[in-house]
Amino acid sequence: MVIPKRSSMQKTAPQTKAETQLFLKDNDEISRESGEKVPKDPFKFALRDPSIRNEHKQKIITSFTDATNLSKSKQKTESMTINKLRFHLVHLLGRDEEVKNLSACLERMMQPGRQTKELVMISGYSGTGKTTLASTLQTKVNSVKEGGAFVTGKFDQFRSGEPLSAISQALGELCRKVANEGQSICNKIEEALQAELQNEVFLLTQIIPDMDRIMTTKIQSSKASHDINSDARQTRLNYALRVFTRVMCSFFSPLVICLDDLQWADVSSLEIIELLASDVQNKSALMIIGCYRSNEVEGNHV
């Protein structure tokens, strides 16, 4: 290990952190063990001089090529530096059983005449592939002949005080998908929502982004819609979300809603998840997947 030697010939003091690092490297170095002066390595200034940086990079490439007995031709070198260092898409490793179980839930939900609702919870430590595991269903859902939909939402640690944030994201994505399907399906969904909810559709526009992309008529709010503190308003909102989900499930079968980082979900979101998963009036296929960090919830968490 080496330490920089302060010299009276040092350059002007650096002004930034990056300049400080290069400034210290620019001085002679002294071995801590022997106390002898150690010659400076010119390649330490790669960030300062582009020509040296390129020369240094070429030396590394050449050395690595020699070590692996590859040809020094330009084509071989480029192939090594680009392809040999590229990560392949290996997806999930060692999760065959979990993927199988998740696929079985989807197949069970999609059985003819027995379309049901599935609530799936995936737990594990951060970075263990919970979201990737859930997303293995996306291709299967999107390939369903009847036209399925897979939408996602993510709870945020720093937005835990914002009610229904992840549910809002997921349903907003669903609205964008509807809009991309064309005006015809937008009109049908708008008619179905207004027939059931009338002016209470206004409640949905307050929490679901992109609702205006499928609603062509201006929604008039009722007086009760502005009473944000009333229990009655919360009850109507819960009902409106159930109706919205029923209507969407009738056009997208199956509908899979994946909610990530459930450990940061607000109470209202957990209640909505329970209501949607237990809605007996929804006769269409619906799956809700919740991913959460098992080490950030209590042992009795359900």
C-alpha cells in the first residue's frame, strides 16, 4: 500500500472531489514498508489523458487476448471484449418448483366453467427474485386467446402515507392498455361503468391515472364525492373499485394484478386487495399477486 508524499512542487489545490483524487495520485509515492520512492505509474492518469486511457485499455485487451491464446486480430479482440463479457438472460435459477406452482394457480383459475379468483403471496428477502418470479406469468397471460392483461404496481417506502399508490399505478396501466385497444372497447367500458356507478365514476378519476383516456364524457362529481373524511365516501370508493375491476375482468380474461413491496402498503390498500379477492359478484378470472420482504414484516403477518 502506498501513501502520497506532499511536495513543495505540488500543483494548485483541487476544487472538487474528483480533482482531489487525481491531485493526490499526481504526486510521488513512498512505500510505507521501505520508505523508498516509488516511480509513478503513468496509467494512473487514465481519467486525465484520453490518449493514455486508450493505450491502457488496449494493453489490457492485448494481455487478456494473450492469456486466452486468442488471435490478436481486430475481429477476435472485439468479439472477446463485447461478447465474452456480456451477461446472458438466464431468468430464474433454482425456482422451477415455484414457477410450476404459480403456473398451476393460473391454470386452475382459467379452467372452463370454473373461473375463480386467486390471491398469491410471494415472500423472501430483497433481491431474491420475487418480482421476476411473478413476471413469469406475463407472457402466458398475454398469450391467452381471449385476451388477458398483466399489470403491475409498486409500493414505495417514502410514499407509504399515500393511499392506494400501487393499486393506482396498476389500474392506470390497465387504462392505458384499454386505450391502446381502440375507441370501440373504450366506449363499451365507459358505458358499463356509467350504467353501474353514474356520477360515482368521479371517485375513480381521483385515484386512477389515465381514466380520462377511456372516458369521453365529462364526469360531474356529487357532493358526497368531495367529503374526503366520511366513511360513506370510503364505502362508495370501495364499491366503485370493485365495479371497475368487474368490468375490466369482463374484457380481459384473465386479469392479473401484481403488487410489489407489499410490506409498505397502507391499510386502505390491504382492505381493497381483500375486497377484490373476495368479490363473489365478479365471475371472471382475477389473480392478485403480492410480493413482500419477509424480513421486514412481523412473523404473524398474513
